[in-house]
Amino acid sequence: MNASTRRAVAYIAGGIVAQFSRSHVYDHDASEHFAFSGAVGATSCNTYDHDRGCHITGSPPQLYDHGNQKHLTLDVKGQAFSGYDFDSQQHFSGRVNGSSITLYDHGDGAHHNYSI
């Protein structure tokens, strides 16, 4: 899964679990903030990724990444989430703890950390 898709998933999962909107996600791997806007909720997602200049839309668990032009799934249960990225053809999973998000990418076999 590419880094920009991981960031978007972390932002959306964090928004669903935390039930509030933020204007950015901090990617600890890149040591950088990335801007997002739009609405994120348990039943609807219309998010704009300013770094890539594209939308991620849909009704969780079914989302569409307009930048990759591929679907992805995002299933949120409590503070945990999991899904599948059709662009990389890889699964991912993670957990939201307050404003911290940890995402495990099965494609690169690594944990990635974010803050919202």
C-alpha cells in the first residue's frame, strides 16, 4: 500500500472512531502534516486529500480512492479497523487510540503511526 493511501485510511479511520473532523493528519514516517478536508462518518465519507488533489468517497466499508482509481474497504469496529486496498491488493489493519492511529500494512509488513 502506498504512503498516501495509508495516510488517507488513517485519517478516515481516525475520524470515524474519534467522531470529529481534523484538517490534517501527521505522518510519523514522513515527519510531516498532510491536509484533508470534507466529512467523515460511520455511514458516509467525502474527503479531499490536498496532497494528492483527489477525493476519497463512499459509504464505509466501501470506499473509492479517486486518486488511485481503485476501491478500498474500511471496516471499523470500536477502536479497531481493517480493510483491503484494491490498488496494492493488500490487507491492512489498525487501531485508533485517542488522536493516535497505528496502521499495520500487510504489504510491507510494518506498522505506521499517525496523529490527528
